[in-house]
Amino acid sequence: MIDFLKESTFAVNEVLRTAWHILKKQYLSIAGLCFLLFVTLNSSAFLAGYLSHISTGISLIMALIFILIYFGLQLTLFKYTLYVIDRDGRDVSVKKTLPTKKQVLRFMISTFYFSLCMLFVFGLWALLLFPLVYLNMDQHLLAESAISLGIITNFIIWIRLSFFAFFIIDRDTKPFKAIRFSMAITRGNFTRLLLLLSFFAIFHVLSFYLNYRDLPIVASIVSIISSFFIVPLSSVALGVAYRNMMNEYQGDEDPDIIHNII
């Protein structure tokens, strides 16, 4: 087990080194795309609150437009990252990495499937624990247990399925097949991905902790570092991890779910 953790740590370190090397060469483009995602997300929240007092119809139309823009920018960021990785950090035109309409639509459908999967997990745990009600167990405790187990299970599923977008923009894969591919390539790589994501999560947790401890200046510094360095680095690191897993993948070209759950 210790040897496996060491191997996983070395693999994560290699991903981070490669990602940092690429980010240094293309920082302005990658950070710029991350900034546009940030602006789009915050602008949509502001306009949604403002337009809701004027017209519900206009608010819904604007929400749909912002969703399409946000998804398009996110796919552009992933596609640009893969292009830069494949070209060893050389310049790539952002215009050439814009996703097609079909890819954006497939990404939306995959996200919908992903959300349904999350809801299904919560419902499944509630169904499995429901018979315990007849054993006179505390219903409040059972509800909290179902929610807690659902959150833990969905966290695992989130890591296993989070690469579906890369298949859509890299291999033009259909929605459900992209989800199956994500589960297939992450099989056996869960610990590495968990360590990688934990590294980036440290800065977000630290920022929340500093705000909780009423240290706004230090929290702002950590937040700025996270926004301008950690978020772009994480985007590149996910692309590097995807490429590495695909290079090592020896499974089927049309993987199923059952054989890739564990």
C-alpha cells in the first residue's frame, strides 16, 4: 500500500511539473480563458437577479445564453489545453480551439446525464436505508445517513466521470459514450486523481478557513493566488492527466459501465 501511494505521488508530481512547464509558456491565453469563465459566471448571477424583477421570460433567455457561453468557454479551455499539450507548449490560436455547436450540445447532454446520475445515487441510498424505518430507527438519523453516504458516493462518481468533456472535444464522442470512456480511463487511477485534486483543493479550503478566522487580507491574497495561478494550473493539469491516462489505456473502444465500476 505504501509503495502504491509513493508511485501515485510520483505520478501526480510529474503531472504538476508538466502542467507548470506548459502554463509558463501559455499563461496569458490560459489565464485569460479562466478569467472569461469567471466573468461569465458572475455576470450571469448578477443579471439573473436584476432581470428577474423585470421579466421572467427575458431572464430565462439570458440564462440560456450565458449557459451556452459558459459551456463554450469551458470546452475552449479544455481543447486549447490539449492542443498546447500535444504541441509541447508551442503557440496555438484560441480561434482554432473553439468548440462546434454539436460539441457544445453533446456537452450539455452529458452534463444532464451526469446530474441525473447524482440524483439517482441519493435516491438509491434513500431506498436502501428506508427498510430500517421499520426497525424503529431514528428517521432523522437515517435521513442524515442517506445524505452523507450520497455525498461520499457522488464525490467518487464525480472524480470517475469528470473527464467526459475531454472525450467530446478530443474524439468528438457522443454524450453517453463519453461518460463511459471517462469511467474506463479513471479505473485504477482514482488515488492519483484524488491526490491531484486534493492539492488544488488545499487553496480553496485555506481561503475559507482564513475568512472563518476573520483574516480577510490574508484570505484575499490566497484567493488572488488561487484565481491567477491555481485555477489555470488545475485546468492544464487535468488535460495532462487525461493525456497520460489515454496513453496508458488498453481497454475497449466502446467500454461498458459494469466492467469499469471498480
